[in-house]
Amino acid sequence: MATANCTCSVYRDVEVDGYADTVDDNTTPTYTEVPASIREQTRRVWDQATATPRVVRSASGRVPAGTDVREADRVVNDQTGATYLVDAVGAPPDVSHGADLYLELRCTT
């Protein structure tokens, strides 16, 4: 079990705007105060095409087992306001002990 370093709100709904396009509905969260452990990492890589160094950011998270988080949900860190798109949700092979769900996240703000 991961130690939570924040609480999050999960947004899932979409709405249709005046142009009939679907847009994220960030007004009403699907879940609130979900304990989570979110970790951001950066690493330097060399872009051979432009011959310049780049900094690549990645984020991952863990939430308690049984939390209803799905791919394409948006997770908002309640403390920092950072918004993440959930790219993948997975669980370790041994789920008999109620292991955490792993989230692959993409920072959008």
C-alpha cells in the first residue's frame, strides 16, 4: 500500500458545446477526496534530430484498490490543482491482498 501524498477529485463526464463538440465537464466531480499517491519525474534526453537536450516529464499514481478510476478520466490534485489525464489503469498480478491500482498519468496543466 502506498502512502497517500494528496487527495484527488476524479472527473469523468463530458458535455456538448454550442458547436456540437464534446468537451470535458470540469464542474461536477464524479468522486472527491480520493486518497492518492502521485509522483512526477523528469529526465533529460538527447533529441538527435535537433541536437538539443530535452526534459521529459512523466507522472504516475496509485489509488486504493476498488477505486473506480478509468482510462480517459481526469484526476485533479486537490492540493496543487494539477490536472492529469489517466492513460492506463492497472493492478499488480497478486490482487488477493487488496493491492493499490496503478495509474499512468499525463499532466495537462
